[in-house]
Amino acid sequence: MRRRRWIMVLVAAAVAATGAVVGIHALFRTVTKAPPSCSVGSGDTALVLAPDQAADAATIAAVAKRMALADHAVTIALATALQESKLHNYPFGDRDSVGLFQQRPSQGWGPRAQLLTPAFAAAAFYQHLRQVPGWQTMPVAEAAQAVQHSAFGSAYAQWEEEARAMARALTGEVPAGMGCQFAKPSTSDGAALAALAERELGPGVLRRSGGSLRQDWTVAEWIVGHAMSYGVVAVTVRGQRWTPGSATWAPAASPSGSPTYQLAPPPTG
């Protein structure tokens, strides 16, 4: 009898412990939120980016489109930024290097404050790329090195696959190629978003209709890339809709052409 009682006590203790563990796991599932993130592609091959990386990548693609450059330029620029800064806009670097491309004010790239503005840094990179003879057909790493003159020029090649995947999504070659997931924002700044679009995409782009398929997706993905910072809660384009509750696009309730977006409503009270 004594042995049986001990077995029953041990079983009861095990059940209680299991219940406690399940309760703890359930608690963590309930209160622990996944960090904000963006993804390019889907499944096991998806590239996962932090929101600031996605915003910077979208800016790099938008500036190339504004400057009427081929998509190959976007791949080159993204591979360069991935190697130099992992697509983070660092205010520091080797010697006086700063920004996405680790450009040096002392080497004629521009004032430090402007090089920390992603659109300015991207435009400076593209202006130098334009001066490289034959860059349009040059391998990615070779073209990047011709601009950067790095001591480790071969390192750009390791990022070519990731850069090309991002470029295809952000230039509209692959529709619905990038999505971001984060908690629904409670505030927004539509004026600041519009002003940024004027600088990066070009005058009036957010108000324009009748663009090509690829132009529309370039604009839509640019908005998604900057959605978290400016309080965008939905983007609709070409019959597809994105919201911050999911990193993927879904069919829209009604067909649509050019990109439209919705901002978080202003606080009441």
C-alpha cells in the first residue's frame, strides 16, 4: 500500500509539473510577440530582413528607378550595401566612412550628413556607377568594386544571390515579392511619407495612376518597406493587398490598379 501511495504521489506530481510547463509555454505564446520583420520570397529560401533593412533596400531600388537605371544597377547597389553595412545606415565606419555604402566624405562622396541620408547615398553610388564603362553587362562584384575600390573587392560576390532576389522583388520583376509583419501602428505621418516619396520615388509618384505593372509594384513595395515608420496599415495594388498582420500579400476584396495605401487613423480624444 505504501509503495502504491508513493507511485500515486509521483504520478500526481508529474501531472502537475506537466501542467505547469504547459501553462508556462501557453503564457509565453500568449504574451511574447514576434519581432517586426520583412521577408523577400517565401518558404525555406525566404530572406528575412529587419524593417530598417527593408526600408533601405526599398530606397536603393526606388532611387535607381527615379534615375532611369536598369535593374542590374539595383542588384549591384544592394550587393555593395549588404557587404559594406548589411543594409544598416551606420553613422560610423572605417576611418571617416559612414552610411549604407560606407562612403567617405574625405574622398569626395559628399558631406557626412547627406551620406547618412539613404537616398543621397544611393544616388551618389549610382552616379559613380554610371561612370564605369560597360557596367550594364559587368559581373556584380566587378562593377561594385569598380565603384568602391575596396581592399576586399571579391567579397561583394558572396551577396549576389541575395541582392538579385531583393532587386527582383523591389523593382516589380516579381510581384508581391516582399512583405513586412509588425504590430498594427496606432499613429501615422502621411505628410512625412509623401515628402519622402517625392525625394526617393520622384515628384507626384504616389498620386500618379496608369503606371506599368512593374512601376506599380516598385511603388507598392516602397510603401511596404516604409510602412512601419510612417504608420501605413494597408497597401493595395493590382488586385493584391498587404496589411501588417502578415508578411504575405493576399487577393484584394476588389480589383485595383495603381497603388493605394491606408494610414493609421489619428488618435481621438
